[in-house]
Amino acid sequence: MWGPQTGGFSEPQAATAEIQAIADQVKSQLEEKENKKFPVFKAVEFRSQVVAGMNYLIKVQVDEDDFVHIQVFESLPHENKPVALTSYQTNKGRHDELTVF
């Protein structure tokens, strides 16, 4: 099924400019938690879930062969809250499946 569905995550899709912008908004949060800078931060794949807002699972390339999986929450527009990094997994590879964690 393409696109988000209430209650579950969509199938993996290629990252878009919108997803890259969301990943960019939480890059500093991840760098702070990991206490390191990521010279590369390229969203390559994502899944989305409709909740009271939107959850995203995003696979992000942080080095040539190093990836992280991030979970991001975007609140509803009227709440006027920043995008938040809610969870992440490091030491992932290009071919690691983007699964709920």
C-alpha cells in the first residue's frame, strides 16, 4: 500500500525533498545524542504513519557505507511544535530493512 495509513507504517519509499527537510531538522538532535558531527546526512528511504500528527522512519546515509535509522514525529500544524527525533538506531547498512523500532 502506498502512502500512510492510520495505525500502521506505509511501505518503504524513496526519500523526497520533503523527507530530507524533515531529516535536516533533527540532524542536530542526533548529533547531540551521539556526541559527533555527521558530514553527510542524506535521507534515502522512508516510511510514514498517520497518528495525531505524523511519524516517520527515515534511513539516513551519514558516511559512504554508514547509515542511521531515525524515528521522527511531526505534530499537527496548528500545534506549532518543532519536529522531534523520538528514537534512532546507528551502525546500519545500505541494505538494512527500515523496520519499526
